[in-house]
Amino acid sequence: MDSAAGRALIGSMADAVTGGDPAAAARVLARLSGLSGRVWLRLDELARLRGYWQESPLDRVTDWRPVLAAGGEPVAGVAASMCRDGRVREAAVAVLAGMPGPMAAAALAVRTADWVPEVSSAAVTAVSARTAPGDAAVVVPVMLALRERRRGRQAADGYLAGVAQGPAAALAALTAAGERSGRLWALGALAERSLLTTEVLTARAERDRDPVVALWCARQLAVPGGLPAAAGPRLLTSARAAVRAFAAERLDDNQLTRETLRGLLLDRSAAVRSVARWRWTRRRETPGPVYREALTAAGPPRLIAAALEGLDDTSDGSLPAAAVPFMTHPSPRVRSAAVHAVGRHSAAVIPGQLAPLLHDTSGKVVAAALRYLHGYILPPGVLAGLDAAGTARSRRAALSVRQHLGPWDRIHADLVAINGEDPLLAEAARTDLLAWLQHGAATTYDQPSAGQAAEIAGLLGTSKLTDKERREVAFVVGIRTITSA
């Protein structure tokens, strides 16, 4: 969260406190519930930060006593706990201590690092009782962030030690709740107590929704001699590519059969394929035949795309010829892989082979084709065909091609689009033109032809640019007078 977003959230908290709108308070609570531990600390700092001629949004609350006396409103307690007055913060801690819920727990955790001893000691006492999984899921990330600071480190270590030595069931619940840092910490605490079994780690490595947590579990399974015989093959089927790559690297040769390794060569992940190729070449075999064989088989699009990408990664001599037939494949994924395989391996055929794909129905395929066509002179009729197609995608593709034909073609194309009827295309062209004025104009040393200058001058006269922007373009192009329509 940057300073502007933080101050906006603080302002929303102040509005919710002073306005008394339950809906506004609910929206603020929803935003607070998604904050990480580090962001809670940053928000607390911003709440009291005053700039030159600018007060903190919380300073708009002139009297916190009636706000706190009402009680029962988490937003009011959280906001008061962040204000400038230490007496108000102390009163807010007392209110939050009797208020259930994770928002109150997180606000109390922040106050354990307060510079006023009365406030911090009261917060430490209150938060030490918030060790249930629902509260600990938000308190633990705040405490982990406080560990990196001088003030609050002792309180954080004490709280974390208490939770780590608490009931195993509560720690297990923390491994599936809250933000990533808290889940990893809880897993580490269980591992230190030898409470993580091989089956639990393997199951998490196979299916955990967080790839970082899944990889952590896989690494915990590894020992100097490799992965356990029962766990290693299961990790190769993990839903997380990082886990599959880790297992492919750590499995012993007797566990990683030749047939299994062939399957990994066609994995959907480039990282897994890279590790598999390394293991394959250690067996003194080349992966090219495996990929070419996959292209000849009538396999699913996933395997065909992986084979094309594998040939591309190995710079196989069969490219680009082997990829050309797949540029008309029904699957956009396969067509995109074929475009990359052609575009990176044969500059001579790029314009003729890739230009027709600018009309593709898949935006991903069009973007891939544009990547390699930039700077080339396209076959006759291609740009005219894109213009005639009249779709938003075709107009965007035509504009992108023209923007890479040279600076004066770029300016001309941008001005035509700015004056056009497509608002999205006009905005994209305007952004490109202004970016060129800022970064590219100073390194453009040639001059436009007389015809190019005249066309640009005519477009400037009717353009939707500001006067300042028109003068800047005219200066760079060398136009002395702009005639408005």
C-alpha cells in the first residue's frame, strides 16, 4: 500500500467515525480485513503523519470520548487506537480488549509496539489472550513484521512463542488461514515440534493453493539422500509447477524412470521441461526426438504446444518447418506456440508466415505475431485488410504495426487514430504519441519528407490534442504553422 492509498483508507475511517453510516463502516472493515501484517504497521504510521499544511484525517475527530463510549463499533476502536493522543490510544486499547473479532485483535497487536509504556503494556496484556486461530491468523503476521523492529520485538517474540507452544490443533488451523507469512510460520512451528508427518507434507505439496507453501512442504520432505520413495513420485503430479520441477531435480535415477522423464519433457510448465531436459541429457540422450514424435502423434493441444515450446527451447534444427503446419491448428495455445517457434528461428519467413495471423480470432495469437512482425515491411494488402476488417482488434493490430515502421509513420498513425471514432484506440494512440515525445523524440535525428510533414500538419490542425501537445509535435516535426480546420 502506497502513501496515497493509505491516507485514503485513513480518511475513510475518519468519515465512518464522524458520519455514523453503517454501510461506510462495513466497507472500511472489509478493506481492513485484507491488510497484511506489514501494511497494518504502515497504516498506523500514516495515521499520525502530517505534511506541510496538511493534517492527519483522524485530526478531524475533535472529541474521541463519545466515540469510544458508544463501544461495539470496531472501526471506531481501530481508528482511535491510531490517533495522535496517547490518552486516546490507551482508552482505545481498553475498548478493543473487550471487543471480539480479528479487527480488534490486529489493532491490539499493532499497539504492542506503542512508544507510550502504558499503552504498549495494556496492549500486550490484551493480545496475549488472543491466541485462538481466528484471532491468531491476523495477529501472527503483525508480530512477524514487528520482529524486524526494535520497538515491539520483545512483545512479538513472547506472543509467537506462546502460540508456537500452544495446542497443536490451533497451530494446524493456522496453517490454512490468514496470509502466507502466518501460514509458513505455523508450518515451521509444527515442524520444530515434529508434528508434520510425511503424508501431511506430501498432501500439501500436491494440492496447496499457494505455490510458495506447496514448495516449502516439498523442501521439508527432502533429505540429503533425496526425496522419500513414497513421496517423490507423488510430487511429480502436483498441481504446482515449482513442486514438480523440484521433484524432477531431487528424485534419484532409480526413482525417475525413462518413461516418467519422457512425460516431464512434455510438461505444461517450461520450468519442469527445463529440469527434465537436464536429467535427460545426463542420460546421454537428446530431447529433440521426443518432441518431434509428439508432433506426429494426434495428442491433445497441451502436449503439442509443449512439444513446440520444447523444440524452441532446444533450438532444434527442425524449426521453423516443423512448426509451420500448426499455425492453423484449432487450439489458440498451439497456434501461439507455433508463432513463437517460427518467429525466433527464421527471420526470412517471418513476414509471409506470420502476417496472416494478424486476423486470428485469438488476441494471444495476434499479440505473439505482432511481437515478431514489428519493424518488418508486410506483404502488400495486409494493412489494408486489417483496416477493412473494421474490428477493434484489427484496428489495434494495424496501429501497432505502423507504430514500428519509423518515427514519422508512427506519428502519422497515432494522429489518425486520435482523430478517429474509436475512443479506446484513440486513447492508446495518444498515450503512445506522448510517450514518444518524452522518450523518443530526442533521439530521432532524421527529418520527415515534405509529404509526411504536410500530412502530419493537416492531422494536427484537426487533432484532439491540447494546444501544448500540438505545438510540441509541430516543433519536433519541423512544422512552422498549424492550420486549424
